[in-house]
Amino acid sequence: PDKLDFESQLPLSFLPEIVRLCNENGIQLILVRMKTLRYPNQATEPRALSEYISDLRAYLDQNDVVLLDFSHDDRLTPDHFLDSVHMNAEGRAVFTPMLADALRPYLP
């Protein structure tokens, strides 16, 4: 549970330094949150994890970091996975255009 307290974990994280380096060098940092079968929809996600992600989003917004969140995207279904985390070939074929479309607004 203490690992899901974003504010207490932030000082121990590399994230602030990564954000600082990207901002100093004019690099748009983009983070991608992937779907897993462990918490495939909002109802299955533990409240503490939802709060962590909410705090992360607020931090990223304050620091001009983009978060592309596919964690509960219904276009990715259980048959797109080899196991609870890894996509199979069909899943990769479905996800690749999704990611490309989401990245398009941020690429020159």
C-alpha cells in the first residue's frame, strides 16, 4: 500500500529528473499506460491504484508530460493477450495503429 502513495514515492523516483532533463532539452515526454488483464476495466482496478494514477496525472499535467492511457480501452480484448500482460500478434496488430493515432498530434 505504501508504494501506491504517489506523493511519498515521488522523491525516490527518477521521474522528476527525467521530466527536468526533457524540459531543459525541449523534448516532449510521452508516457504510455498499457492495458493488462489484471485490471482490464475501471471496476476491477483497486481504489489505491486509481488514486495513484490520478495523482500521477496531476503531476504530469503540471509538468507538460503527456500520458496516453490505454489501460481500460475496450478495443483491446482478452483474446489479444498471450498472458495477463503481453499481447499476442493479433493484439499487437490492433494496438499499433491505436498508438500511432494517439502519438500523431505530438509528432512533427
